[in-house]
Amino acid sequence: MTPERRQFKQDRPDLQLWVDQRLSAPLLVASHERSGTHFLINSLARCTAYRADPFLNLDLNTFGGLVNLHSTSQIAHLMGSLRELHCASLIKSHHPAPNLAESLGSGLKVAAIIRHPAEVLLSYWRWLPSLPWHESDAWASPAELARGVPAGACQRYQERSVPSHFERWATHTMGWLQLHHAQPDRVALITYADLLERHASTMERLCSDLELTLTTTPSCPDRNSHVVKGIDRPVSPNQWQELLDVCEQGLKRYPQLSERLRLCASAQRP
């Protein structure tokens, strides 16, 4: 059957999605902000039947009037509805793994991407000033952000308060790593470095783990198109090293993450 584009009519006639009878499970891309979310979304759209034009953003501005995004049962009901519709639009989420664990029983599959915290927090520091709302506080350097307490709208992606942005990244990433270990057939997990450096083999492995059919050979998308860009704020070598030092100290408390991300030596200044 030919894929068709429909409106998701649940008191929101403007909320559109793709429907494809060949697809039996909704597919969600999960990440901490600035982890390569759209890089993975665009990569999946190039080699599977899932679509990114439009994708569904599981966030307040899209679903806030429809679903309580802190209710695991309501999210699971939404995912069940999307499964029944044969939703082909990729779903994007920065929510923690416990918010979506129940949805795995409603047919949801998850492709999670994680990235070295120094790269994430530098990109996050550059992104925050571009937003016309209070996503989190402004900090003079990326290391200060890493040590700073999360504030503002970014807290919607947290289960509980955390003492720093580094800990926010660590608890979020650990949650998805643990859910991946618990249900590897429903949650595939890749690193940004692997997607960048070994794109085709990483996508092939991810699709195999989730039993997704490849429609074409994986190829790397344009990394400057259909992405969320920040501001090009200059960072000195000393500032970058200070951020690395903060992250290296923090990663000592999370050996599983250190092993998965190949330690701080793998971080490259974006």
C-alpha cells in the first residue's frame, strides 16, 4: 500500500503525521538535548519507511493539551493509539527513560542516542542563548554550565531535582542505558561517535536490533539540514579543557557510562 499523510484528529486538526500500513510499531528517538537527535532522526528517515517530514515532537508545545507527559499510562495510551494508526512519523523525545518504559508494552520501539557529556554540554551552552524563553540559566562558560543547577523549562525532562547539569546528563543517560539492558529488543542504544564515524554499520546494527526493515543502504544525511542549531560562541582551549576536567571527574561516578563512551579521551570539541 502507498503511504499516506493524515491529520491526527484528537482536538488538534493541525497535528499531522504519516501513516504506513507496513509499519507495526511507532518508533521514538530518545536523547538528552544536543546529543545528535536530528542526526539520528534524519538517518532513520533515509534508510527505513519511517518519515521525518513531519516528525512528532513529544513535548508540551505539541502534546501538552492532549497528554499529561508526566503520566506513564497516558503516554502508553498515546503510543498504543499511534501503533493502531500504523504511525510512520518518527517521534522525538528528551524525556527520561522511566516516563516511556510503560509504553514499550504498548508496542513502542526506541532508538536512543547518547553522546559524550563535554560535547553535549558545550553544544547546550551554545544553544541556550538562541531560545526566546527561559530554558535554563545563562552561564559564562560551558564548565560553569556543567557545574550549574538546572533551572527553567529544561526541568520538564527531569524526574527529580539534580545538583548540576552534568548530573542531569548522567541520570538521563544512565536511565536509557539501563532500559536498553533490560529490554534490548525494544530499546536500541547507539553513541553519537559511532553514528558519525561508522555510520552505515551503526545504522545496520540499530535496525537489526529493533527488527526494522532497511528500505535502502544507510547513508549519512547532510548534518546542516533539518537540525536545531545553536549560536557559534567561541571557546578557548582552556575553557574546553576545564569542561573536560569537570566531565572526567563526574564520569568517575558512572563507570558504565565511561566504558560506553570510551572515556574523556574520545571527546572532540564540536
